[in-house]
Amino acid sequence: MRPLDRQTRSHLMHLFQTHGFHPRTDLGQNFLIDLNIIDFVVRQADLGPQDVVLEIGAGTGGMTTFLAHEAAAVVSVEIDRRMHGLASEALAGSGCKNVTLLNCDALKNKNRFAVEVVDAIEQQLAAEPQRRLKLVANLPYCIATPVISNLVATEWPWVLMVATIQWELAERMRAAPGTHDYGSLSVWLQSQCAVSLLKKLGPTVFWPRPNVESAVVRLAPDSERRGAIADRQFFHDFIRRLFHQRRKAARNVLTGMYRKQLSKPAIDDVLQGFALKPGFRAEDCDVATLVRLADGLHKAMGPLIGLAGEDANDDANSGIEGLDCRMTD
Ligand code: SAH
């Protein structure tokens, strides 16, 4: 049986009319109405009986049932109570029993998933030893950056992400050093994953149509690249803060960032090991250089490393920069 063969434009319009409400643009409610694309996303996820799927933005449950038919378990999160109601109905009708449908904001803050989400995922992963995690979703564009970068930061056994996101965000994820799009998100993701673009999507595959183009992207973790980073938490914080002042000379930025742990000469000592031009900026450095630079500073700090965390954790709402919501307006 093919679940929910009916997430079409007319079906959704009828559904909203019957329930007397409209999609909310502020929540990124643009539903996939092209069944070929839903099918494509699900096929690319290559789901099997070991897979726990995280879907963020259940919407009407249009994709959730497809995922549930192929995975061991699905944890699907929907912030909007009304949409959560519609998704629950769709799931009840499909007979899928392996879906945990949560009605909450998927994020606690820019750097953390909500506790409910963490608990549900960990419970599903613990159910059998071989279980592993995949993110498969038509993501709400407002939170695509924190969702993807936070998942990369976790220690969960995640093996794949296949997601629809805003086109510009896909460009930032894949950007090369020295380009306009290259930033903390590019470095954070490329330092640990293979990022690939699977498909470009025009606005017509969604209802209502967004004002932007979209992309289906695939991220796969690269254990070698991950293993090359001495302290991923430190590296995360390092690039977030360094790129916050991307146009400034990186030496000055670093001196400010680590004023409590390292003197200027100590920072220069670390920098000396790199063939960097005087006045170089973060945006000029490739990913491998940034990884080695962070590791060098980390090592030089020795036991003072704990103090770096004090600064790092002072703003739970400042995450890796990607795109903010205004771009989807
Ligand atoms: N997957 C569905 C819906 C995609 S639209 C489909 O393709 O048809 C994105 C959905 O994410 C919307 O239903 C929106 O309400 C929900 N959403 C937006 N912000 C969210 C958040 N912070 N946490 C969880 N869900 C969110």
C-alpha cells in the first residue's frame, strides 16, 4: 500500500478549508505537493529496519507515513498544534504504529534540540543495539541551519541526512574558501561531512509556493574528518566566534577570543606554524587549515581550556550562522 497518495494541492486546500485555517508563512508552512519529490527524498534516504528517522516539521503528515513504512521508527516533530492534529489524523488512518509525533518546538535554543526530542530519539536508538539515526525532512527553512548543525554536533550514531532546504542555504553549505557564501556553516559541515546537492526544486513543488528556490541536499558523516578534530565542542565554538568577525584580521579576533587563556605572543607562536599571510581573515582559510589552527590553539591552552568554555556557553542563542528567517519572507 502506498501511504497518503493524496498530498496534492487540491487535497491540501480542501483540508485547510474544511478546518477553517490557513498555512502560516512565519512557520515555513510550505508543503511538498509533488509526490515524485516526496518519493525521491524517501528513496535517497535508503531506509531499512535499523533506521530511526527524525523528521522535523510533520505538517499534515504527508511524508511521515512514507517514512514510517520503511523505517524501524520515526520521531516527527511539529510545532503547530493544528498541524499536529492533522498529522495525527493522517497517521491514525494509515495504521502506522512506529511514529512518535511530538507537538513542540524542535529546538530548545539555537544550539540544542528540545528535551522531548532528545528523549524520544534516545529511546528509539536504545531499543535495539544496531539502530542508527537519519534525518529525513522537508525542513522549516527558518530552523534548517540550527537543526542540521546541531545534529552534526551530537554524539548520536547518525548516518545520513536528506532534507529539502532553501537554495541559498545549500550554496552556503557547499561553499569554497574565499567566496561570498563561505562561512561558519560551510566550515562546520565540511569539517565532518560530505555535503552534496541532489536536486534543485522550483517553488511549484510546494503549496503555498515559497518565494525562494529550494534544494534537496544529502549529508553523510565522514569519520576520518571527524576523527581529525581534537575537540569538536571547542572547534564548533572556535569557528562560530571567528566567523562572527569574518572581515577582521583573524589574529586580532583570536587575541580577543582567547585573552583569558593565551597571550599575544603565545597566539603568534601557534600561528607561526602556518603559512598564513599577515592580516589573513577567517574567510580565506580552508577547512583543513582551520581544523589544524583550532587544534594548535587548543593544545597551547592546556589546562586553561576550561575557561574557553565559559565564554563559549554565555550565549545559548548564538549558533552557527546560516540563513535567518527574513530570507524566506
Ligand atoms: N513535511 C511536511 C511539512 C513541511 S512545512 C510536508 O512537506 O508536507 C514545515 C513544517 O514545520 C510546518 O508544518 C511547520 O509548522 C513546522 N515547523 C516550523 N517550525 C518548527 C519548529 N521550530 N519545530 C517543529 N516544527 C516546526
